[in-house]
Amino acid sequence: MEERDKLREECGVFGVFSEDSERDVSALVYYGLFALQHRGQESAGIAAVKNGVIECRKGMGLVGDVFKGGEAQKMRGSAAVGHVRYSTAGASNLENAQPFISRFKLGSIAAAHNGTLTNAEVVRELLEDAGVGFTSSSDSEVIVNLIAKNYRKGLEKALTDTIQSIKGSYALIVLTDNDMVGARDPNGIRPLCLGKIDKGWVLSSESCAIDAIGGEFVRDVEPGEMVIVSKEQVLSFTFSEKTRRAICAFEYVYFARPDSVIDGVDVFGSRVRAGEILARESPANADLVIGVPDSGIPAAIGYGRAANIRFGVGIVKSKYVGRIFIAPGQREREQAVSVKHNVIKSEVNGKRVVLIDDSIVRGTTSKRLVSILKTAGAAEVHIRVCSPSVKFPCFFGIDTPHRKDLISNSSGSIDELCLSLGADSLAFLSAEGLLESLNGKEGYCLGCFTGEYPIPVRVEAKQREGEACYK
């Protein structure tokens, strides 16, 4: 059983297109995927096109493991697309690693997808009835096969027909023999942005990856927008009627790197503001504010600033422990937490400590951190969480534990939850406070906090207690 004490993003996508047909961009995609490694650690892959031929290499593990020994440099192409994955729809195996490739008589395409389709099963059955074969259980392969099936109509029409047939969340990059295409779902649930390099263009899940290769961030791809990059031009058009923007709020709470900007909101700044608002909503009498590394630190800075309490570094996180532990029981999972985090005793001894975290999912980490802080001599530990309590599953690309395993559902009231964690007090940021930290009152999906979703989902899927998310 995996230790899942944080919600998991499904994946990250990255593509580069050079107007110079002699330039090789595979290495740039390799470095871009490194910058997006936080979005998925189960598999990685790169597909590159050279002289009309698409070559793809992918494997299980981190980017550096899959492409060790200069494997990325061996690939050649003036355009390339890459993917890092954490599975939510489909098992964790090589067959589900991306990009997916489809070769047919009219050409070849490679596709990388971040998100989850809510109608994947229905579309898959229709394609199978039409004689289309599948090699994986991933809903992303549904997209590739739909494009291939409609390709005789031309690229733009094939993409438009495909996108109008699928429902759910997606940030999609498609590579053909001559073009690179980016598309974002009509609600903008998953992020996608456009960047510029010398004589070329970049599509990425986050702006930090564009910075990593020395590119220039241009703008976000808008919800319901398709961008087609070719040697001659960059075209943009809207493929859906205007709908309510509903970007996943957890991108700002936890998923995205703090040096990214998503839909005009600075991620680091939003986390600092969340801490400031949390201090206003839920003050605490304390001597020291510390953050749970890494995403809790900006909020701790904001909390300390607003509450006029000293910010300190009281917890150290091992940089060499992965985000996934294979731990068969609760005792082993708790031990894994202590391997990942340790306390600086001289910093917390005798202090009343405010512990800032981005979220609480199962509660394993929070309970262990309170324990090791008090063992190190902390007089009091007050937990403050810079997001609302997570109570509902996600159907749009986040791996959510079973609803019964979400500690905010299983522990009763806030006071009972506080007692179970061993803390002296506990408080969550309000939904209104989270929206305020994002510089707006609307335009975000808060489904995992409120149970209100921007896209209708099947009733039976919402009622299932045994499934982590929509498959």
C-alpha cells in the first residue's frame, strides 16, 4: 500500500518546436521535464520528429533514470514533446507511459496529456466497436486514437472533432510531422502556457520549465483555446463556447512549483498571502512559526509576518527521499515520515510553535510531525493549514484517497481531529480566504473542498466509496 499523505497531480507536459529544421531540441525537452519532475515521478518519455519520422523513448522512473547515459541527446528532432506521469487513470506500468504514438497511412502523431477524461470509457467503447485497438488502459490513448481516426479531415478539423468529443480536464500537446499543437480544456482546470525561444516556441504545464531552458514566457493558453505552431506561423482559435473558468486551486496550494506563474497569479505570492489570511482568520499565541517543507514555507513566512511572530526553520526535509513510500501498514507509513522529516531541536525547544502545512489528507504526516516536535521540546504545537479541509474526491486528474480515508471525514469535528493529531489547536483556511489569496472571488475549482464540481460527473461515480477517482 502506498503512503499517500498528499494529493497527487497526474502529470506534466512539455513541448518545443524549432523553426530551424536542422536544430535539435530533444535536450531542451529533457531539461524542461526535469523542471516538471514534481508533477510526476512514475514514468517519463520524449517523442521527437525528424524528417517526418517520430521517434519515442520512454520508461518507468524519474527523468534522469529513464534518460541516463545521454539517451535524450541520442534522440534527434527539430520538434519534440515530453511527459512525466503519476497515474490516476490507468495502472502504473510502461504501457501507460507517455507520450503515446499513433502511426497511420496519412502520417504519425505523438500526444502528451495532463488530466482525466470523465467520458473516457464511453468513447473508448465506441472506438473499439469501430475496430480501433488499444495498447494501454490510459484515457490519454483515447485522445490519440480519436485524432488518428479523424485525421483524414485535416489536422485542425481532426483536433476540433476530437476535443468536442471528450469531456473532463486536459492540457494537451500534440506533435505531428509538421506542427505542434496545444489545447486546454474549456474550464482551464489543468494549466498550460506558451513560451518563446530563439526561432522557436514552447508549450509547458508550468512557466518554471520555460525559464529552465532559457525561454521567455509569453502567456497562458486560455481555457477552450487551441494553439497551432508551424514553421510559417502560430495560429490560435477558440474551440468551445465560453464556459466558467475553473482552474484547480490545488495548483497554487501544493502542486505547482513556487517559481511558476499560472493564469496571471504568482504561485509563491499566493502561498504567502494564504499564510497572511490564515493568521488573520486563526491567530495563535506562539513564539515561533515554522513551515512543513517545501510548500508550507511560503505560507509560514506570510503567517509570521501578519501575526508578528518570528519565522524559523524548525523542520528539515531529506532531499533524497522520494514522494512515494511502499509501506504495507500504518506503523511502517509513520516510520517513513520520520525518515523524510527531522526537527532542529535547538530551534523549537521550549517554544510555542505554529506549524504551517499546505493541506491535511490522511493525517499521517501531521500526527508524526507533532510528535517529533514535542519530543524535541516544543511546549505547544498549533497546526494551521493554508487550505480548507479536503473532504471530497477529485474527478479531473488528482489521485484522491478513498473518501473514507480522508481524515477530515473520518475524525468528526475539528476538535476531535486536533485531538487525534496530538496538537494543541488546529485551524484550516476558509474557502473564502483561499480565493482571496488567489486575487479573485471566482474562476477556481474547489471540488475537493466543497464537493461542487465545474463539470457534471456521473452520479454513480460520485457515490462510489471504493474508488479513489474517476477511472
